[in-house]
Amino acid sequence: MNISKKILVFLLLCIIVCLPTVALGADLLSIVTKVSTNLKALSGGLATIAFVVSGLMFLSATGNPSRMAIAKGSLIAGVIGITIIALASGAEAFVKTFMGV
């Protein structure tokens, strides 16, 4: 099986983050809630790191147009990540309200 190293690292990181939650959870709802909370915290931290890295890239670009374009792409990726996280949180709240949980 040919799996990219990035995907493999991401899956291992998710397992490491979620394994203690699953082991300590009592029922399915508490497990899903804890895993969701952990993944939102992890992805929010990664998006924040993307903002910091793109800011450092802007500072180190020193007017070089190609490096500015790379920094701009990194900033846009951070904004898209934060937007997806916010929309996922809203969707989760909507589903919980709709299902009566």
C-alpha cells in the first residue's frame, strides 16, 4: 500500500490524540464529544501555527515577490483552515440541536 508520509503522520497524530479519550470514555456520545474537542483543539493550534509561520515568511521576504506570494498562500491556507474549523463547530452544534442531544 502506497500511503504518503504526511497522511501517515497525520493519522498517527490523530490516534495518539484520540486514544486516551476512547480508552476513558464510557458511552458513545462522550467518546465522540471528547474526540471532537481534542481534534478541534489540535486543528486550531495548527492553524495558529500557520498564521505565525506566514507572518514570519512575510517578514523574511524583504520585498522578494516570489517569497511574498508563498507567504500570501500560507496566510490564505491558515484563513481557510480557521474557517473550516469554525464551520465544523457550527455544524456540530446544529446537528446536536437538531438531534436533541
